[in-house]
Amino acid sequence: MTVATATATATATATATATGADASAVRRSDLIPARAAWSAVVRAGEQLTLTDLHGNQAVDFLVYDAHDTTVRYSAPDTLHAQGGIFLTTGSVLMSNEHTPLMTVTEDTCGRHDTVGGACSKESNTLRYGHHTWSQHACVDNFLAEGARHGLGKRDLVSNINWYMNVPVEKDGTLGIVDGISAPGLRVTLRAETDVLVLISNCPQINNPCNGFDPTSVEATITAARTAEATGTQATLIGASGSDGAVTEAAVSEATA
């Protein structure tokens, strides 16, 4: 067992205990390194917990229907449905078909951003200067990880930024400011259908969204509390560099 795996396993046990889940129900736990991409299929009823291990680390997030990726997270539908721009416990992530994809079942941070978007080479250059062009960005992570699942630039939509603090003033202005998260805070989401989740553990170093020092986070998938063992292990695809790609057959087998 590697140090990273051992650390992730220990943290996953702690996460399960903190969220009231049985540690044996943990299907998968990954330590997502600073600046890295990650993806997984989360089956209907399962829960995904994202833990901010070191505090104030933005986690850029996209979610798609695992069986039809043309059905994907929609910021307009989500904000319209809940009547506000921040996400917290009880928020439902809606699709462009106005169907529920995931629901926030626990949030120990307080609020999360839906309007700040994902950093890119282009936006970094515009905001911070041409010298930032070579810096890694969230759009790079989304494109690389999404390509493993047959997704391209046309499939990238406005994303969620867990733990990022983007207050909006009365006059409509907004800005990325110091975070309100802290080490060990977490957000848990329940999948309302089989979903494909893409994550970019934000590499930004030009604004305070990561405290100017990107750090690792943990992603833990736990089984549905009412689910019975089927004898079939879920086929989940994880951090960049893993072999293979999510296929319709794999998802069907995992949910059979």
C-alpha cells in the first residue's frame, strides 16, 4: 500500500465516521493531488463526499448523466429552481433538462460558488498578464479528464466551485476573495441518477481562491444506505493517468 493510498484510506474512514456512514460502505476513496483532475461514475443513491483537507481549496466540478452526457449540470436551471446563487445543504443540482442530478445532503462549509467559472489560460492572461500563459488551469484539467469519457470542449458548461468564495455585491459586482473554508470541512452529495463527475482540483495561484497555494482534497464514494450487495463491484474511473474509460456497458454492469 502506498503512502497516498494509506492516507486516503485513513481519511475515508474518518469521513465515513463523521458523516454517520459505515466505513465498510466506502466504495472508493481517492486523495486528489493539488492541481490534478479526477473523475468517477457515482451510482444512483450513492453519496460523494469532497473533503477540504487543508482549507480554502477550490474544487471545480461538473456532472453529467452517466448514460447520456448531453444531459448535464445547468447553472441557470439550478439557480432558478432554488432561487439563489449559492449552494449548500438541500441544494439540488439540476440538468439542462430540468431533472435532478445530485442533491447536497450535508455541507459543513456554508456556501459554494456557481458563477465564478473555471480558470483557463485565456482568462489568466487577460486578468493577470501574459506571463501566466504557461500556468496549468482548470479548463486544461476538464478537457484532459473529459476526453477519457468522450467529452470535448463543446461539452464544458458553467461549473460549480466548491469551497470558493465569490460574494456578489448589491450593485451586481463580484470578486474572488479569501475563502471561508477550513481544514476538514466537507460537502456531501447524493446521486439522484447514475452520474459522471469531473473534478479539477483548482491549480490557480493568481487569486485567493486557493490561498495562493493549491493543496490536495479527498473524494469518497459511499454506497446507498438502503442498497443491497449485488456481488458486482462498481466500475469507476479515477484520477488522471488511470487506464480505461467509462463506457455504457460498465455503468450498466455496475448498476445491474
